[in-house]
Amino acid sequence: ISNDSDNEICDHYCRSVIGASIGSLACFILILIILWTIKRKRKGQKSNLKHVGSLLSISAVPSDYVVDRERQSSYPSPIWTPKQPFPSSTRQEDFKWEFPRENLFLEEALGEGEFGVVMKAKAKGLAGQEGYTQVAIKMLK
């Protein structure tokens, strides 16, 4: 008679241990799946980002070329896009930065980014010098 009661106790105890083990294993696997999914989404978001360049390339323009935007535009917000383009008379151009296109000879594309293409070129008579000077030209899209 004692054998039957031992089997019933073991059956109940064994079932409890097995159930708890299976439940714990299922929770552990579920946590692993959630962490793997989060990691995969983050990796996918990082690969979708494009490299825009370094801060050095943005600040490489000399300070005498920077023009006051307040004088250029009568619109209060730079985010607001006007329906009509700016009249050409409102644009201020610094002619020391201008160079005639007919004196540029494009050679090959060096790279392409979000906003344009950089080309290797030769400039004839740059800054009053005779001959050709190797330059990089950024052409906006």
C-alpha cells in the first residue's frame, strides 16, 4: 500500500517539476526571440542610414563666403517653402567664388552622396595662374 502512495506523490511532484521546467524553458526561449528581434531591427535601421560626411567637410567654407540669410530672404522660417521661386535679384553672389564653366574640363566621378556628385576636373587659368589646376567639382542634384 505504501508503494502506491509513493508513486502518487512522485507522480504529482514529478509532474510539477517537469511543468515548471518546461515553462521556464519556454519563457527563456521567448526572451531570446524578443532580444534577437530587437537586435535585428536596430541593425536594419543602422544599415538604412547613409553616411553624409564629416563635420569638417561642412565647415570647410571660409568665413568670408558665409552670407547672412536674414538679408537674403524675407520669409520668416527657413522650413517654410515658398510656392514661387526667389527672384534672381534677391540672390547675392560672391563673384570671387565663381568660375567660368568653359574653363572646366571634367574627368571622372570621385563619389556620389545624398545631395550631389563630386567630379575630378581640371580648371584652366584658376586664380590667374597659367595652365591647368586639378580641382574637385561638386554638382548638386
